[in-house]
Amino acid sequence: MITLDGPGGAGKGTLASELARGLGWWLLDSGALYRLVGLSALREGLDPDRAEDRERAVAIAQALPVHFVPDKGAGQRVELAGEDVTDAIRADAVSEAASRWAALPPIREALLSRQRDFVALPGLIADGRDMGTVIFPDADLKLYITASAEERARRRYAQLSEKGVAANLEWIYREIVERDERDASRDAAPLKPAVDAHVIDTTGDDVAASLDKIHNLVAAKGWRIN
């Protein structure tokens, strides 16, 4: 098993997908589970500051009708009760909601066993924020993928611009910094590298350069990448 943790926008999702494809292993995008909770909560108008809404969100997390569908182009598609929400869960509002709900211990507890149920042969690539520290502490190889906030803001700005979406670089940067602080300071599974994780800084690197660094670590474990 290989875990990839790190802040949003550092490239771990792309790297995890490429790694899973190269090894022929299963892929768990744990962030998608929290995004699904965030999306569902937004659709129902739930607020994490209200106790009754928190109870409802826990129930949602426990019964998420999620299905990951392999897709050569996107790595995998995400379906919620049969609805393709792959793009919907990547919206900024959903990302913000997911971060807020993920800070609540009952939500994380509700998703704990569901994430561990994804373990299967020949192996699992687990992408998230606490994969190596909490969910899979005995993983064979732990990676922490990071990049500067400025770099991640530029990447997000470029993504939105390519889609024709108007965006403000300064606002994106502030949002990233605030989300990093919230994720790193939460009581439940704060964002941090596992003590035995290899830190991969993707600032200034393209996907190929970052993959080369990871492939060297994978090869040292005796795993063959196609």
C-alpha cells in the first residue's frame, strides 16, 4: 500500500492516479468522500455550526451511495446515487464545505471504516490528508506531496482560466492559505506528514518530474511500474 497526503492543489490526485495506473493497483480518492459530504450538505442547506445539521451530515457520511468508476481520461469518475458528480465535487464552494465538515471528528469517524474497506489486492493507492497518519498507519510507503501556496494558487487560477471561468488570483491564494491553516490546526487528524513519510515538493516541477522522484521510491520497494 502507498499513501499520498498533502494540501489541496499540490498535485497528489494526479500523481496518485498515474501511480495507480502504472502499478495496476486500486485507487482511493478519500478527498472525494469528504467532497461528497460537502456537496450533499450544500444541497440540503446544512451548516456545520448547527448541532442538528451535524447529526444529519454524519448520517449522510455513513450512508453515502458512492461508486468510483474507472475512466482512462480522468482516472476515475465519481457517482453519487448514480449521478456523475466528478466535476461538481471540484467546485470551490464544495471544496470549502468539505474542509469545514472534515474538521468535525464525528464526520471523520463516520468515514473511517469506509476508507479502510477499499483495501484489496494487488494493492491500494490512497490519496488524502490523513492516509498515512490515521487511516493506514502501517502503509508500506508513505508520501507527503506539497507545494507552495503561491504555486498552488497559480495552478488553480490557470485551471479556471482554461475553462473560461473568471477568477481572482489573490482571492484564490487567500482561500488556499485559510484552508491550509484550518486543515493543519483541526483537532481531528490534522494535516501533517507522517513521521516516516517521504516529502515530495512539486513546486516548479511538472508531473513527469514529480513522478520520477516517486518512481525511484517505488522501485526501491521492489514494485514494478508498467
